[in-house]
Amino acid sequence: MSYEHDAAGDLVPGATISPQHQFNLAKMCLAWHENVEAEPEFAQFVKHITDEIRGS
């Protein structure tokens, strides 16, 4: 995951792992938090991604 830009060069508020795995972290209230790792929603998101990668 990394910063992404649209065709105009503006930052896209989210993350793309692959075309079928796109997440809008701002809408998930996980963007721009100083200590996002402490949020329960962040742990759930990480588990979701891990499960997707492992094919669970």
C-alpha cells in the first residue's frame, strides 16, 4: 500500500492492494490518525487483508 494519485495528480484517499482490493481509508475512519494502530477497526482491517492474502 502506498500513496496513490489520480489522473490529475491529486492524492486518492485510500489504498489499493490490487484492482479488486481497493479500500477508502478515509471513509473507514482509518486515514490520518496519529495512533491508528491502537484503533480496534485498524486491527479488524489488518485481519481482513491478511485473510484475503492467505485465501482464508
